[in-house]
Amino acid sequence: MPVRIRKTSESNQTVFWVDGYLTAGDVHELDREYRSAQGSRILDLSNLLSADSDEVECLRGLVSLGAEIRNVSQYIALLLENES
């Protein structure tokens, strides 16, 4: 399953739903969409199945910019916690 990135608004928040397999080509789209959003930003990773090391670094970068992560699987959480 290729990645699907959806963006929704909830009150003063923008929620990014990242579903499937995050690859290098998708990182630029996610980063661009994230930076263009207003208010607080949430990454819902409940359906993110896999991400390579570069994509994990992108997610870490979005967290350093203030993104809140919610609904993350244990596998993806471990990837985000481990330093490259």
C-alpha cells in the first residue's frame, strides 16, 4: 500500500493522517503540507505501516518543529525513539 496523506481541521488544529508506507518521495509532500498549515499540528500515525531511516528523520524533524504525534504503533514509536 503506497502512502496516503490526508489533512483535516479540528478546531484550531490541523491533523495529518499518514497511512501506508512512507517513502522518500512522500517526505517532501508531507513536509510542504505541514509547513503550510496554520495552528497546532498533529501527525496521526495509527495506520503508518513502515518508514525508512530518512523518512523517520523527517518525522523527527516535524516533531522538533512542534508536531504532536498520536496513535502511533509500537513499531513506529521504536523507530522514532532510536537515533540513527
